[in-house]
Amino acid sequence: MVNSLLKFFKTKIYLAITLLVLVICTGVLGFKIISGYSWVDAIYMTVITITTVGFGEVQPLDDSSKIFTVFLILSSVVIVGYALSIITEYILSTNNLDDLKRKKMQKKINSLENHTIICGYGRNGKQAAKKLMSYKKPFVIIEKNKEVIEKNENQMLPMVFGNANEDEVLMQAGLDRASTLISALPNDADNLFVVLSARQLNRNACIISRASQETSYQKLKLAGANNVILPDRIGGDHMASLVVVPDLIEFIDNLSIGGNENVNIEEIEVDKLYNTSHKVQTIKDLDLRNKTGCTVIGFKGSDGDYIVNPEAEIKLVPHSKVIVLGRPEQIQELNSIYDLD
């Protein structure tokens, strides 16, 4: 609707400008040909006629020039009036269009459930949004920099303008309905405040926070963060690992988990497997290797404990998860069989 209104106004403005140019050209050519004025005098007469300022003629007009002037005045009154009304309407409606955009975006946000809220759209926030988008997971971005929001407006990303430290802004992003919150602000103190506020507003949400300083790690955990990520430490460890075990790290880097078209690793909730006609009891019963070509490389029990390379006889109890490895086409086959998309 908003885009349609913008196109509508642009079309009307283009039409108004075209008519103005046409009437000016007609006036200049008319005075030049009919009255024999010079180009400067023709332009001068056209402008004072169209604007009806009431100045005198450059030289007396003959009957033909007077008739032409009458028609020029009548047509210019209509066209200039139309152009002014369109321009005025566009200026007055700009704020209304912004309101419509915000209302449309807020309506979209209000319809989301179990979504992720990303606080801050910097480098880490953008990477988080890109990953969630590739997996088609719903998310909302909170950003206090108006220029950042305007810059990404064409991408139609669900964004809320405001400070993530404020409870009202968090609720506007749907924190009460969200499953996860990612606090990716550059300042540790701001992340701490967001984590405290978010934990008070939603006791069940999974909260993931960024930290710049290692001293902030424990504070963020005490404030209620489920996970605290230190990007600098992770980056340093990664670079050092490329020296110690380069081939292994390169292999892990190539295990893309960036979207449905190139996924190599997938996490599956066991409860979703029980929706099939064959009730799975163990990893052996699951038989993913024969069905899809995927291999189970990890298991997370309902108590949260992880098992790497689990035995085939491990029971897949409710609320547990399995991690599988496979080529992109095998992962897609897995998703299609168990309707996991």
C-alpha cells in the first residue's frame, strides 16, 4: 500500500511538472511567433502572464497576441493551480507515508511469535540477521541509529527504531512473544542493561549477548544471559587454530551452515521425528543413513548434556536433539521426509 501511494504521488508530480514545462514552452513560442518578441522578451512575458504578477507588456499587443494571452492565462491558472496543489499534497503527505510505513512494519512485527530479537545492527547484528534469514527464521532488529534504518529500508527488514535499553522498545519488538534475544551492542554496559531488562520481561527467552571484555562475561551470565560470546577471543582462537591444525579448521569452515541451499549440518528436535508414522526409539531405529545419507554426529539429551558420536542404541527421548551431517542434497532430503522446513 505504501509503495503504491509513493508511485501514485510520483506519477502525479511528474505529470504536473510536464504540464508546467509544456505551458511555459507554449507561451514562449507563442509570444516569439505571434507577437514577434525576442527570446528574452518572450520568456519575460510568459513568466509574468503565468504568475499573474500584473506587470505591463513589453510592447502593445495586437488582437492575435491578446487572444493568445487570454488562452495562456486561462490554461496556466488551471495548470499552475494543479501543480501547486500536487506539490503541497505531497509535502503534507510525506509524514503520513512515514506513519503508514511504521504502522505496516509494526503490524508485521505484532504477528510474529517465537521470533528472535537482534539488538544493534552493527557487524555482529548484521551477521546474525544474515544467518537467521538464510534459515528463514523470523527476527526483529532494534536499532537506535535512524540513518542505519533508512539505509536498510529497501531490504524490508523488520526494524524498530529506538534504544534497546528501554522496556517499551523491547516490548514493541515483541519480547513477550520472542523465543530468543541477541544483544549485539558494541558497549558491554549497554548489553548488560539489555540482558537485565530482557530477563525481567521474559523469563523463558534464550538470551545471547556479545561481550568485548572477558571481565564482562560473568556479569552478563549473572544478569541472565544464557550464552555470552566474545568475538575477539573466538577470532583469535580461530586464527591460532589455522596455524596448529590448518586442514581441520579449513574442513570445519567448509561445513557450511548458511542456508537451505548449502547446509551441511542440521539440528533436529526429536519431538518432530515422533510426528511421523514410525515412532523412533533409538538412533538405530531412526536409520537416517539409509533413508537420507545423513550421519548422526551428536546428541543432546533432555538434561542438556552433549554426546559426540553417539552410540546407535541411545534412546531418543522427548525434548532431546540430534545433530546430523550430510551434503546439501542429503540435508534437503532429511527436511522433506520429516517436514522440518
